[in-house]
Amino acid sequence: MTFASQNSMIEEQRSIIRFLTATDEKPAAIHRRMVTVYGEKCVSDKSVRKWSARFRACRESVGDDQRPGQANTVITSDLIDKVHDH
């Protein structure tokens, strides 16, 4: 599974958590329902509880927050050569 499709599935599951939290469903019940659909690809019970609490605290976004700091970079002579070759 590619990073983009994995991220998409996580955001899809968070959307379900947001919806079911809005209907006053308890996190444990949300997780049980999601496991029946997603199986082993389901987010953890701990993650459901964390996101449910965030949505109860009025969070709207299902995406990850930006993290501070510079992104990791890797510079090698092989990469530099590939850039110069193209």
C-alpha cells in the first residue's frame, strides 16, 4: 500500500470516528464497528479514543497537524549525480 493510499484510509477512518462521535457513540463501540469493516487495517482502539476526544473538544480536521522543524533531507553523491544527469 502506498503512503498516499494509507494516509487516505486513515483519514477515512478518522472521518467515521468524527461522525460516530457526533452521534454520541462511545469510542469502544466505534472501534468494534470499525473492526468489522476494516479488519486488521483498522486503526487501534487507543487511536479511536484519542481522536474521539479531539472531536469532542471541537476539532474538525481529520488530517495530521503540521509538525514544527525542518524536514529530514538526505544528500549523497549518488543523488547529486542523478540530478545532474537529468
